[in-house]
Amino acid sequence: GTLVPDAGQIRHGDTDPTRFANDLAYVGQDPVLSGRTLRESLSWSSDASMPDMVEALHLVGVAALLQRVGGIDAPLGERGAMISGGERQRVGLARALLRRPRLLLLDEALNALDADSERGILTMLAGLNPRPTIVIVAHRPEAFALCGRLIRLSQQHPPRIEERDHATHQTYEVHA
């Protein structure tokens, strides 16, 4: 939830920053599936329609999950215990996409997937229209293949910032 200050207001210029909360979606490495069913888990953060939910599940590649568990209203177990970690991550991503965020933060959100599945998800995200700004936090270099700008955080200071030309596959270091 939103933390409210004891006194005063938090503002960014003339804008209340809490209005940006609807423009942000976060997917961590172990998304919490709050409902007992796929439908309940997907509707947790949006009022999406059934067709939108099914489309989001197809986008993230869990159509087979729908068939295996018996549909969108089938039980998933406590916190999604009846499905794999990769399937939980995909459901968490589908839930985030249903919000239609302007900023999508993926924090190790695909680490339970194999490299080919991860590439498929990232390609799908790159093709979204409208496409949100996507911030990826990951350890596997494959996760950054489609990134236009890469900031590597390490022990060195300042952080290394790279820009990529996807047409030529060349990387250029940018000095901030």
C-alpha cells in the first residue's frame, strides 16, 4: 500500500506522485498469486474482462496451463503451489500486463524459465503496442538481448552505461 506521511504532502512539482502508481507494474522472481484460481490471481490488480485475461495468459505462453489445470477457474493451490515457478512467473507477468502499465519493472521475473522461453517472452514484450518502458533486473545476460540501453551495476564506479544499435549489433559506451 501507499505510505502516508505523518505531516505534509509528497509532491513532484504540481503532481501528486501517487497518481503514477497506476502507470507502474512490478513483477518479481516469486510473484504472489493471491487468489485460489487463475481468474482471482489475475483480477487482483485490475478489473480486466475474461477475454483480456485469456489473451494475457496466451501472450505469456501459458495456454497449456489453462488446459492442464482445467480452465481459468480451476484451483491453483495455496499461493499457486500446484503450478511450477516458471508458470507462476508467467501468471505474474500476465497480471502486470493487464494493468497496461507505462513502466514495467521485471526484477528477476523470468529466472525460472529456460533461455528459449525467456527469449520468447522478451520478444513478445518488445512487440507490444503500445509498449511500456521496461526495466529489467537480471543476472543472465540473455535477458538483455533486446535492451536498447544497458546499465551495468558492479563494484566499479561510475556504473557502465551502454547503448546498442540493434541493426548492427554494435554496443557503444555512453558517458553520463
